[in-house]
Amino acid sequence: LKNPFWIEEQPGASQTTGWLGAWQNQVSPYAVAAESAEDIAAAVNFARDRGIRLVVKGTGHDYLGRSNAADSLLVWTHNMRAATFHPEFRPAGVGDDRPPTPALSVEAGTRWLEAYQEATANGVYVQGGGCTSVGACGGFTLGGGFGNFSKRFGSGAGGVLEMEVVTADGQVRV
């Protein structure tokens, strides 16, 4: 296999149908290849203003098939892959009286593969999932983030210091 990530690199494919073919979903007829939070906000506003169902796909590991849907607009975060180490991070709204802490920031399409590479290169640990092709910002973290070392280091979601999100009203918020 020349590219083990081929399925996730197709906006309309999901890992579930690629592996098992057990859960069939319908491909979204339209997709936005988002490269920024502003692209995502524009897609949210477009879909909301036109009454179009909106679905989001990072890597396509959703076993319930929610990363594709008939008659929907797919926001594809696949190309938002930056993982950046910050030796002295201070979350927004935290005063200067609180000391900064080392942190790793990841974009919406970052897989654990990129997150682990950046953490390892900087000599730090990040609590993540066991499968490196799973997205670091998607269902793993938003679902609580239970990983291999959660009993010792806590959940993945418990380690989140700050999130930049696009809300249903199309606003980018921190």
C-alpha cells in the first residue's frame, strides 16, 4: 500500500466504509476544503442561511457515519494540519500573574501522528489516542479523550487549555 492514508484524503470517503463496509453512508454532494477558521465560519454561515445540513470531516473515523450525509455541505478540515509547540503558553484571558505553561496547539485537521511528532521533537508528552490516523481535535477530544495512559495522566479533554471554535452563528470564538 503506497499511501495508508488514502481513504482519509478523499473528502467523501470515511474510514468506516473503507475498513468494513458495514455502515454505509451517503457522500456529501458539496465540500469546502477549509484552510482556516474563517473558511469554516463562511461555510457555517452559507449552510445556515440556505438551510443546508452541515457535516464536518477531519479524518473520517466516525463509526456512526456523521462525517458525510446526503444533501449536505461537508466542511473538510483535512488540510488544517499544523501542530505547534509553545514553550510558554498562556491561555486567552489569563492574567500575567499566572505563570505560562508548555503547550501544544493543533489545527482542526491535525492527526495524532502530527501531534505526537511535534510533542516528541520538543521533549513533551501529550495525552492522545492510540491510533495515529485519528484526528486530535475531533471526536477523540470532544468525546472526553480516553487514551492509553488516561489512568495515569487523565483524559485528553482534561488537558485542553484553550480552544478556538466556530459556533453555529458563524463566529470564531476562543
